[in-house]
Amino acid sequence: MWTVWLWAKAIRLLVLTTFKPHVTHLYNQVSIKPGQRLHMVNQLYPYIVKFTEETSTPRSSAERIKPTKRPHEKSDNPANISTSSHTDHHAMNSGSPPQKKTQPPSSDKSESAGYWSQGLKVSMQDPKMQVYKDDRVVVIKDKYPKARYHWLVLPWDSISSLKVLRSEHCDLLKHMQHVGDRMVQQCPDAQKRNFRLGYHAIPSMSHVHMHVISQDFDSPCLKNKKHWNSFTTEYFIESQDLIAMLEADGKVTVKESTNELLKLPLRCHICRKEQSTIPKLKDHLSIHRSS
Ligand code: AMP
Ligand code: ZN
């Protein structure tokens, strides 16, 4: 009896969602409508759930996505991450080492990239990741923090990217900034630590999110030039600049050359001195911390 229960538990995957997922498993494809429940009971785990459509209405707590882990993921703790990189996006975001062993549970790379880029939608519903929430936004811990303090502020409204922002979102963005400021104020180290609040010009993860990040960049998850340059060049758009752009132009425009910023030489964000490698940059940063 006990074994049967365990077996049943192990193979049961329950997804609650307001999105319209396409569930692809082998040759079966199932479409469900927003608000419907999808119960997948089968021993042929894992499935790929693809979100192909987004709603603009906030989700109620009864319509939450059940948190799932990315393939091969073991722990939220950056120190314990032994996960792998499926795509460049993953490498850009996670700070986890490149993939060596198993392939993702998909025959198609772009499919797994798409799946992975939905991770914030899962994390924002996970009480363990949430540090603050109100009726408009939620703040979560960044799963691969690039500094000692690194949070993400997300609206409950499903806004896929900066591209879809319009003037009418300004109020929401101001609220996100206000909440970010409050996060900084409540931080015990706020006095001695600088923070920046802003957006990556070309985010890798779906669902608009504002970074609130301390400027120590003291984290094992900060591993490469892309990580560094995404927070220390114009690739990082200050929240207030984004709001100003939206108020002036009614939309957010990103220069075509923006991606090139990620290839710039490593330069200290405090004294602008160039560093040849990430380990040397990290050593250099520690000098600023102790001075
Ligand atoms: P970007 O899309 O470039 O603005 O950055 C996305 C941020 O999300 C990065 O700082 C990642 O470390 C972080 N991240 C990636 N996956 C997750 C996840 N599943 N939960 C929380 N944070 C995540
Ligand atoms: Zn320096």
C-alpha cells in the first residue's frame, strides 16, 4: 500500500496555470484554456510545458503555477549550484557552469531555451522565493544573485518584455521602483552599500522584472563578462531612465548595438580600471571593499 502511494506520488505532476500552455509529450499535444487545470498522471516524466500566449490580467492565488525545477537543478543556494547550461541565455543568467552531462529533456534546443526563460513566472509564485508582495507586484530573490543583495521586482500582470511597455504602464513602473527603494531601505547594510535599480536592455527571462542589486558584485554566481557588462554598462537601464523614456516616447527603444556592450573589456565600475580576467576583477573589487 505504502509503495503504491509513493509510486503514485512520484509520477503525479500537477500544473495550475492561467496561461495557455501547449503540452508536448512525444507526439501528443494538448491545449487548455486559461484557468483550466492540467493534471498529468504518467510515469513518462518529464514533460515540456510551453507557454505560447499571455494574458494581461493579474493572476489570483487560486490560479498559481506550481513551482518546478529546471532540468538538473538541485538547489536554490548559489553555493550548491552544480547545474548546467542549456543555452547562452542560461549561461548569461544563471552563473552555473556549462553543461557537460545529460541533455535537456527536449529534442529541440530552442524549445528548452523557451521553457527555461519562463522560470521567473514559476519563481514569482514560490513563497520560498518571495520576499515582499502587494496587490500589484512581488519581489523575489534572484536565484543566481550577482551581488550580496540581488532581488527582482515583478508585476503580477503578465507583461512579457520591455517591448510591450506603453505610457499606461508608467504608474506600475513607478510603483515597482518605489517597492525597490523600500527593499533597499530595509536592508541592514543599506548605508554602506550602493544599490542600483533597473532593467537589462535585452532581458533573457520572460516577464518584465526590475533588478535591485547591491554594487559590491561579490557573488560566486558572477562568472563571466556578460554578467559583468550587463550590470555595469548601458546595458543596464536605470529604472528612472526607463520611466522617463516611456513618458517621453510612449515606448522603450533599445539601440541595435546594445548586444555589443556585453563584449566590452572588463572595467571596474568604481575606478574604471581595465581588468584582464574575472578572477583579477574580483580581486580588484575586494580592494575597493576594504578601502
Ligand atoms: P535578465 O532577464 O537578463 O534581466 O535577468 C534575469 C535574472 O533572473 C538573472 O539575474 C538571473 O540570475 C535570474 N534568474 C534566472 N532564473 C531564475 C529563476 N528561475 N528564479 C529567479 N531568478 C532567476
Ligand atoms: Zn577599481
